Amino acid sequence: MGALEGQTALITGGASGLGAAIVERFIEEGASVGVLDRSVEGCEQLEERFADRIVCTAGDVRSYEDNAKAVTATVDRFGGLDAAIGNAGIWDYSVTLADLPADKLADTFDELFRINVLGYLMLAKAALKPLVERKGSMTFTVSNAGFLPAGGGALYTGTKHAVVGLIRQLAYELAPHVRVNGVAPGAISTSLKGPESLGMEARRFPGEAMEAGSAGFVPIGRMPTPAEYAGAYVFFSSRADNVPSTGAVLNHDGGFGVRGLGAVPRGGDDLPEKLGLS
């Protein structure tokens, strides 16, 4: 029996990248899944692949109506809602304040914060009643940029710091009825898009290039796959394993927080040799 057997989850941004990996893992763990994603084609592919285990709504996470539509579709199909996973987001491709055109600043701010922060609030608002009814959970994707600089530019980093505060405030407001937590992934090979306001909507995260050099900057020695990140969302949604956790954010980032100031990203490369194991 899977960790989420008999549960129902709604996942935003579930048609690609990390979101698709979370969808697949939740279904493997026994959950039925609703998805909200802006890609009509992506929704069709998910429903073709997972058939009666999934219902996908094409829409914009910035819209309360679209979030509510996805909640209704999920509850109507599967009878209730146990977990809401706010995952849809965009990246600013680390554009610095100095390089950000002044005439684009306001629009780019609005776009990033409306997708990365307001999108989560819209999901939380739309899903609140069915989650309270089942004493469910919310889990939001943060980023190591929610704690560390240089994981994006000032705007993206600002959105992810805001999400950390949002998680803590909602955990307080919704206790004891709904648990609210976050997962902060590090580098990941995924299809993260840029803001339309900067003409970056067609750009794709340089995952393959980062994977090729990951041993030089990721402390665990390689870049985790989207599927390897997905288990953290299972943990936070599990009714058996996550009873004590609310207001928590898991730094699930391959060890960036322990890089320190040394010349290499980790201190144990020669450990097997020192211990006579190589």
C-alpha cells in the first residue's frame, strides 16, 4: 500500500518538470490527482497517460476562478481533497537589478509575484474549505533562493522569501485544521520558463549544461532529478508520517547550505582514501 493510498491531491504546474514528477509519484503512492496547468496539450497528455486517476484543468494560477474550477473538478471527480500542492512558478534567469530595464521593472515584478506568490494564495483560498473538511495539508514549492542569494535575481529571490513567510503565516492561521509546509529544491533540470515581460517566456532552464558541471558546485556531487525531489512532497502530504509538521520548510537542495567558503563545494572527497576504503 502506498503512502497516499485513498487520498486526493491537487497539484499546480503539474504538466511538466517537477510538477509532472510529483504527479507521477503521487499516483504511484496511491493518490488520485487533480492538476491545474496552463498547457492544454500537457493536460491532454496527462489524462491520456493516467486515465481515471487524474483530472486536469487548463488555466492560470493567477486566477481565483481557474483555481476554484480545478478544485471543483477534483472534488467532483474524486469525492474530496486531502492535499494541495502549489508548485507552478517562473524564474527570472538571474537578471540583476543593474541589468533589469527600469521600464520593465514594475511589469516583471507584477508577473513574478503574481505567479510565484499570488498563485499559491489563490490555490490556498480556493482549496481551503475542502481541506478543512478533511484536515488536509498544503505544500508549496520554495527554492534554495528562499534562503540563499544567487539562486535567481532580486525579483525571483524576493518571491521565494515571500513564500517562506506565506507558509509560516498560513500554518499559523489554519492550525489545527490544515498543515502547511514547503519544499525548497536546489538545482534541478526542468522546464522552468522566464517572464513574458522580459521576453523570456520561450527560454528553458539550462539543465543539461548544469548537470554536466554539477560535480563542481553541488555538494552531493550531482544534480538530483525531478523524480528524486518528489518524495519530499509525499512526506509532507502523508497522514502517517507528517503529523508533527506544520510551518516547516525542507531545505532539499543537494547541500548548498553547507558549501561554506572553501575552494570546493564539499569537504569529503578524499574521505574514502583517508579511511583506507579506496
